[in-house]
Amino acid sequence: MIRRDAEEKLRSLALGFPAVSVIGPRQSGKTTLVRSVFPDKPYILLEDPDTRAFAEEDPRSFLAQYEETGAVFDEVQRVPELFSYLQGILDRHATPGQFILTGSQNFLMMESISQSLAGRVGIIRLLPLSMREIARAGVIPETYEEILFGGLYPRPYSTPLEPSDFYSSYIQTYIERDLRQLKQVQNLSTFQTFMKMCAHRSGQIINYSSLANDCGITHNTAKEWLSLLETSLLIILMRPHHKNFNKRLVKAPKLYFTDPGLAAHLCGIPNAESLRYHPLKGGLFESLIITEFLKVRFNAGKESNLYFWRDKLGHEIDCVIEYAGSDLIPVEIKSGRTAASDFFKEITYWNNLSGNTPKRSFVVYGGDQNQQRRAGHLVGYQHLEPIFPYLE
């Protein structure tokens, strides 16, 4: 089992909240994490038909079994009726860490929590493995193309399963089991096409009209479906930073998949080698680095502090980290393995506008060297530690 960085925060939340919820995409490792941290608690999978039927038909008696011992309820969003009854138990006992809840249908999970358990639940968002986690386990691939193709979901790292087989099954599971329960998605085939079109836009600013036209849906439907993918933690929509330095800015967000392997599969990329000169490589590499930053935040139980900056003249900073409330840390992301002279061009432009210094400026690239350059820090993609303090 690969040890997760979220363990420490999960234990900490369980000392302060009567319930803790671990939410994230399917197969991101939620069950493994909570069972390893809380091995003595009864484990109940609410996707089991008999267990779910009992919980739905008589929630009060179902929960009474665990009122004293507490429990781990896996995929608890499958029985939303439980949340109201859980509220009463948590109010009566208020024992820290009594119930541990996991859920992959985050759009349903968060709605139930906000309605019934607000203020009683600590929340952790768990994304797939980070490069730091797989490096610690000694299983990091040799090239970043292998990471972009194979992704970072735990199962392919713990079994002989081929990435293409995993992702093919994963997409069908997500669409068939999760989205069928939502009234917003009636045509599942069109939604799968929509996911593919989103994957082709990884690392790009969203043009809602273009995306809608490519899928044969309305502008509003495209926005609704993007919101579903974002709430499912399959994608993130990174917002532009508002500080303009007297420049007009773009207002649309940028789209990233939280796992590059899923995006690569949706794009029909057949193997890691074909990514070496693929036109989508830059966007997938940018997605990998952005989500590595996001995992540091989520594993610490924090919200995202990541933005991008782009003005109407086309000057852009791939990632702006909002640090200590108001400080802004620029990060450019380049998939090239050899540092080029123009890697720091946009950072230098932005620093001249903002007054930021090269000491707090970074370029992450596809190589393996960390160097202090005159214009800023050059950081290899496997050695992101100099940036982590601004995320933690």
C-alpha cells in the first residue's frame, strides 16, 4: 500500500470533528486510506444491496448499531436519508472521529453535508496519487510521458492492469453508475463526447461556445456539465487572478484534468511513446504540474490558492499562487527537457509589472535539474519542493 500524504490531516480532523468526510473521484484511494487510518472501526459499504436496503428502509435502526462504536461508511451518498439521522447522533454524542464518511459522487455528497451536517464534519478532498507519493514508494516511472499516459490512480500501480484497460472501465463506471442518477445528464453518449472534447482542451482557456458547438449542446448545458465534472473532481477550472496591473484581463477559466492519464485516454493517445511529439503533450504536462500543486493543498485540508494571469495582449503566467493572503508567486510550466533562453520571458514581463522578485519566481520544466537563474528558479518536474512552502 502506498502511504498517502493526507493521512496526517485526516487524523487531525478526526480529533476535532465528530465526523470526517473523505471525498474524491472513484478509485482515488479513499477506502484504502480510511481503512488504514481507522482499522478498528466497523467498515460498512453502502453500495452493497442488502446493506443499502436496510439503511434506506430503517435508517434509525441501522445507525443504532454503530452509535457507540462509530463506523466507516463507504459511498455514504448512496443513502442520503442517513445524513439527517446522523445529525442527531453527532449532536447527542459529539465524540471526535466517531464516523468516517467517504463518497465519490461529490455533487450528491456535498449537498447532503451542507443540508444536514454543516459544522459537524471535517472535509478532505483526495485526488489520485502525487508524484511525491509514488516516488516514496519507489515506483515512479522513468519519463514524464509515462506518467501522462499511465496517470496516477492507485490501481495500475498496485496491479498488472494496463492503463488503457483501467481507464476504459473507469469511464464507463463513472458514466453508467454515477451520471445516470443525475437529471442534468440525459444523453450519456453525448456526455462522453463532451468529456473527450474537454480532454482535448486540457491546459486551455475555455471557450464555452466552441465547446458547446463541438458537442451539439447549448452554451448553458456545457456550463452545467463542466460544473458536474468539476464537482466530481475529475477536472478543475482554474480562475484568472483579478489583479490586472492596469491591464485588461481575460475572464474565462482554464481547464485541467486532475489526472493526465484519464485525459490522455479520452484523447485516444495509444501509448506513452506517442506522447513525445504529440501536440497535446504541453497541455497534459501543465495539468500534471497544476494538480501536483493542488494535491499539496487538498492533502492539508485547504482550498485551492491557484490562479492564472493573462492579459488581452497575450502575456500569460501559467500559475499564480496566492500566498499569505495577498502575495503572488508566479510559476511558468514548460514541457521541454532542456532549459531555453525564453523560459523566463513571461515571468520577467510579469515581475516588471508587479514588482515581484526573481527569488520568488519559478519555471517548472521537463528536465531534472534545479537551478537558481538570474531571472528566477528553474525547477525539475520531479523536484517541486522549492515551491511547496507557498502551497502549504
